[in-house]
Amino acid sequence: MSTMRSAEGGAPLGGEHRSRESHGPTATRSAEGGAAPGGEHRSRESHGPTAMRSAEGGAALGGEQRSRASDGPTTIEAGYNFGYLDENTKRMIRRALLKAVAIPGHQVPFGSREMPLPYGWGTGGIQVTASVIGPQDRLKVIDQGADDTTNAVSIRRFFAKVAGVATTEHTAEATIIQTRHRIPEVKLREGQILVYQVPMPEPLFRLEPRVSETKRMHALADYGLMHVKLYEDIARHGHIAISYNYPVMVGGRYLMSPSPIPAFDNPKMHRMPALQLFGAGREKRIYAVPPYTSVHSLDFEDHPFQPIRANAACALCGARDSYLDEVVTDDQGGRMFVCSDTDYCNTRQGSREAAE
Amino acid sequence: MTELTPGFADPVLGAQSCFRAILEAMSRPGRLQRVAGIEQPPAPLGLAAAAALLTLADADTPVWTDAGAAAEAWLRFHAGCPLVAEPREASFLLATGRIPSLATLAQGSEEEPHRSATLIVEVKTLAETVGWKLTGPGIETEHRLQVAGLPADFPRQWAANRAGFPRGVDVVLTAGPWLAALPRTTRIEEA
Ligand SMILES: [Zn+2]
């Protein structure tokens, strides 16, 4: 297995999402993943079962010890302003965030800064987190549900270094959760902020590339173009063929991209008690969904929205309610389904062992 | 000329903590948040009003205020914000006396509704288990908020402001170290 892993780890970047492609149509997702310069690879994909994944997670990071599930506050590295960004930038982002909360689902432009990570690594999400985070916070970072991918680990270390904050892998312990492409399975609560990394904030960009036109459509709440697209999907495929980044209406007014989360996660956004913030670094847009705000996945009366999930139980914890990844277990083509949310899966495995 | 009192004791962490209070307030309309970090705000500004402006205003945001010369000098020095005489030109307004009429403030456009004013009002008192019934985004069922010190026609002005959504003004109410926010989406029913 280790042979396979290093072979795949060294493969050209950009070849992501392999394990999920069997779940349904991926046109939306793959195209957007590819839009990120340099792409990103998901170390987890070839890791196999969780136990292995954790063991290898340490090795993949230059032999550093894998951080414990929770780490207390650390000391800010000398030479950094708290949270990395300068105060002028934070103020500008903070003003944008407040307007975004006041106008749920509306995209607010902001002067995105250069960050020490390439676009596609979540520079928008990082700038939002950096403008919000304080010494009292406990940060969790997930990449497609996993706390232990290179991307998630890098971002968590970044904030431990520039903000000295405590980190955790446990959803329930976190006050800020920065995420790429998933919403945790555990219900979020008041007192938590979910920060999404967004590659493309404009839900209409595929249908109308002109920004001046999409701005006009949002101003008029004229979303006929999207309805026509969905209707054509139904005519062609018999259902709406979007399994990721499934467009939503926020507060009954704004059409919004939920970022490339699986459609399975969309219902979690509806009236969520936590605050949801979205940052798109390359496109320089911020938007938000306040707590307890309606988020409705677009559908038709005769074709209601249906969140898609592989019809299987997690091979590690037995969950039938979680979103599953299909992972390769050996080089003989062996495959199995495991929870995409590693904390959810580990917690369930822990409590099963305790019960035995 | 009297000496200026200091701003945030810790400018970076003071602003961060105050921002979180305002973000929480804007996300959960009508819930009271307590702000700290400034020893001696310039009269007649309360702690929360002064801290909110230091947190959000700078050279890019024109500010209007009726708080007088001492407060203006303090804001100019600590926030570096330009002060304007016309309420409609301001990004932030800080009213300690009669509030400017909401309809005269920057509302943003249909395409850019975020280019709208935020009005901070120093009121006499805020209380959260009695008074107005607030509903809308950020509120699970209803929040209650009692405000002493706003003009009697404020609910009527607010209803007109809300009807203009997505355009409109957002309001932050402050009383000493306390603040509560009314984003333009909030519906106010008088109890
Ligand atoms: Zn599982």
C-alpha cells in the first residue's frame, strides 16, 4: 500500500476527487477543482482505512509528530501581526463581513490580499478566519471532511503559528471551523462559526460569464436562467444532475453557491444555529448566511431536491447517515466506503470500542 | 486643548474582540453584547460606541457624528477617519442626540446594497427580555429588545428601511459597554 500511496502522492497535482467520482455526476465539481491553479491533492484518497491514514499522516509531513486531536494555545511566532493580516486589511474584511451578514446570500467584494499559500488552498477562507479569530478561539480545519490532509494540517499550523490559537479535530469543541467542501456531520450550534473556502462564488458563472449581467440578475432576483438549466437537466437525465455545489436560495431572495460541498450537505445549511461565512480569495468575494436563515436547494414541485448519498454503511464505524467516500484499500482494486467526516467516524469507532 | 485619552489598551486584540461582539450582534439581532478594552472613551461616547468606531472606521470610511469636538478629535487621532458634515456621505454615523432620518443615509444600490451606511446610536438603555418583538434572519423564534432613547417614530422609519431590502441601513445600538444590532432584515413589532 505504501508503494501505491507514494506513487499517487507524487502524481501531478490537480488529479483530485478520484475516490468520489463514483458517487454521481462530477461535472460541476471537477471543473471547479481544476480551476484552482496548481490544484491540490488529497493525501487521504490513497490512504485506505483510518488507522493507516493516521499513521501515515505523520510520515507525510516530514516525520513531524502528528498533532494530537486537540492542542492548547501556542505562542505567536515573532515577526507576525496577530492573525497574519495587517490591521487595515482586517478592518476592510470585517466591514465586508458585517454587510454580508446584513444581506444574507449577497456577494460583497473585498480587496483580497496575497497569502502565503496559492489560490486553491483556501486563501479566501483563510482571510476570513484571520479577520475573525481571537485568542479565545479553538480552530478546526477540514478538507473534504478530513482533519489530516496536507491542506488542513497546513492551515491549522498556520493559525497556531500566527495567532497562537488552540486547535482541535473535534467538531463539538471548535468555535471556528474552516472547511473545504464539507459540512461536519455533527449538528453545529450557536457559538460556532463555519468558514467555507470558496473557489467560485458566482452561482451563475457557467450560465452567464459576464459579471455585469450576473450582478444585474442578482439585483432583480432574476434567476430564470438557472431554472431553465435545471429544467433541461431533468429533461435530459430525468433528474437534476448536480451532486456538488448545488445552488441554493438564501432568505428567499439571493441565489447562492454553497461552495463545492456535496448536495447531501445542503440541508444542513438551512436554519443552522451557527454563523456561516464564505470567502473566495481569487474572486475577491465574501458572503454569509446568518443563523436560523432559510436556505432552500432549488427544485421543482414534481422534482423535489434529493440529497444523494452512496447506499452503504461506513466500513469503519457502520454509519448509515453520514456522507461516504469510496477509498481504495489495496492494489488489487479493493474498495470500501468510509465516512468522509473523519472526526465523526473516529468518535463513533471510539464509542463502539468503549461499548464492547 | 485637553489631552486625548488612549484608544484600545491593546489595539490588535481590542479590535478583534470588539469585532466579534459586533459580528455576533449583527448575526443575532437584538441580543446584547458587552465590549471592553478602552479605559476612558471621550464624552459623550460610551465604551461600545467608541470601540465600534475604532474597530471599523479608518481613512477609507467617512464618519459623521454629532458628538462634539472632543469626540471628533479622538476619532480623527485614533481611527484616522475623515469626518463629514453631511449624513448621506458617511459610511458610519455615530449619533448621541437626535438621529438623522434613516431615509437620508446611504442605502447602497440594488446591485451594490452593501455600499450603505451603518448607523451607531448611543441610547439611554438596552434590555433584552422585554420590549420590541424582533424576528428575521439570525433569530430562531423571536428576540425581545427594549430601547430607551430612540425617537417615537423609529419603528415606522425602520419598517420603511426594511421594505427597501436589499438596500437599506444597518443599525448598531449602544448603551455604555453594551451593544445590540439591527441588520436591515430584522422585523420590529411593537409590544
Ligand atoms: Zn464511519
